[in-house]
Amino acid sequence: MSQNGSYIRIDNVSRRYGSVRALDSVSLDIAKEEFIAILGPSGSGKSTLLRLIAGLDRPTEGLIHFEGKDVTDLPPHKRGIGMVFQEFLLFPHRTVRENLAFPLRMRKEPAGVIEERLEWVAGVLSLTMLLDRYPSQLSGGQQQRVALGRGLVARPTLLLLDEPLANLDRELRQEMEIEIRRYQKQLGIPFIYVTHNQEEALSMSDRIAVIDNGRLEALGERQAIYDHPQTPFVARFVGKSSRFQGNVEADGTTVRLPRYDYAFALPAGSGFQPGTAVDIFVKNERFDLVTKVEGGNGIACTVADVVLRGPFLEYVLETDRGDTVIAVKPKRNDPLPVQERVFLSWNPADCHVFKAES
């Protein structure tokens, strides 16, 4: 363990490809039994970071330490890592047993070690009854467990996962999210999970590192990243939000949205100067909807459509200025009908206000 208590330390790491800066001065500490998600859109630099941690690429600047040891120049096979990729990469004409044993045979492990490791990983991933089947005889979830098993069979000290659930359907993906998190807790080793899917990041990880344009935008516990975004990008990218433009009033405590002639109190501690142009982000599930009959105050809207999302209703609202806003509310017995006039508002504590981006 390193002196600062981190198991893995990414220290001011950058990676350039010619004039392109794919990763820019990223620093990150990961604890021994932590599940951390690297979340960002396509092209953000998250897979570049994973390759650097794996040793598949070398940083242009910065250092990488495992347990206090500098591994920046160490090749992948000497880092004690396992990897699971988006593609299952299973050999179709080899059994599950042979697929699982392949990494060990490449390392020329003794037959006794191979058998012991196979028994262990098959037990952890519930693959014992499937060892003599071929990939074509397995379901998608079973194939994914075999791919996981191949990453774990050598008992790595760290598992790297690069969007491993991207090719599964939604229901199976949600099942595997639960399973992968359970495996990580059972094994007690760090998992670093790269994804552009915020649902995966929020459901599995202990902490989330949000990356955009090669920079680390935010790092924190998953609930804090969702509820308290620290930058406009995180507010836009994590969770489904609507954005409004406003100006801080002369009293310094109120924001007015000139497009809708609607004003609300600034969240406590905002500290903006009067006249500051601001962007306001509100998560779609944090909106309040009140009918005119109920005496509402807010942005005047008309219900254009109602979409059923399981236990929730998604109200498609059209403002009087012709803008579309989505509000998500729990399903109830008397949903608002289409063409209902409503007022859209929110609790100031439930919105996130940033100085307007130029």
C-alpha cells in the first residue's frame, strides 16, 4: 500500500497523439477494494486512461503507481491485472473450460494450478455446470460471465472493464450490473469500469470519475455526483436535466428567467453578483407541476403528451414560448391529461446554477 493510502495512483497523467491531447493532467487515487466508474461520452478520453492503467499505452507525462510501485513503464503481463472487453472474444470452437484456461496456459501454469483456478472461478461465477458447453450453447449473460471469468482466472490484483455490457439487452444488462457489483465485493479487489452509460456507473460504482475532453471534470461518490454536480458539463451529462437561462436580480438573491418572465430564489450560498448571467439545470424528476385551478405559479405550459415509463410518467410539456420540457413524476391514478394547462416550477434547493458559459 502506498504511503497516501491509495492502492492505485494516477499522478498527473497526460497522453498526446501528435497535436491531439487525448488525456490532460488526470490525477486519481483508487482504494484497494473500491469499484470506480470512469464515465464520459465517446471520445472523452476514458478508454485512453484505461489503456494507460493496463500498460497497453504509455503516458506522455505523469506516473502510474500500483501499491506504491511505479509501473509506468511496466508491460501489461507484469502488472497483475485482468481485463474484460466490450466484445466477449470467446473462442467459438473451445469449451467454457478451455476458454477459461486459455490465459493460464499462455502463462504456462502447471496443470494443478490451472485446475485449481478453474474450480475457483467457476464457483465464483456459477459456471461449474457449463464448463463443457461451447459459447454457441450459452445465453448472452452466460457468455458475459465466461468473459469475466477469463479476466479473473489468474486472480489479478485489479480488474479493468471496458464497456463489457454494451452488447447486452437492457434487462440482461441490469441483471449483470447487480452481479458484477456482487462479484467485486466478494473478491475484494478494485474494479475500474469504463462506460458512457450513466445508469451502469450509478448502479455499480462506489465513486465516479467524470471525464470530458481529456480532463477530469468531477470525482466523487455516485450519489454526490448525481445530486450535487460541480460543473455545467456534469449537470448536463449525469441524469436527465433541462437547462434554462437567467439573470441574477439586483437584490442578489433572485434569478429571473426573462424568456418566461419567471423568478425564483437562488439556492443558498450561490454568491453570484447582481446582473450575472447564469445557466440553471434542473433534473427532470425534480420539477413541480401545478394546475391553474390549484393556483400555480411558474412557467406556463401545456401537456403535449404523456409517456408511460414503468412506475413513472414522463410529461412532455410545451411552454407558451414553444419550448419543450420533460417532467418525470411517479405514476398516479389520475394523470394529467393531454392539453392540460400547468405551471412548471422547482424547489431552489433542487436546481444547480452556474455562471453562463460564453
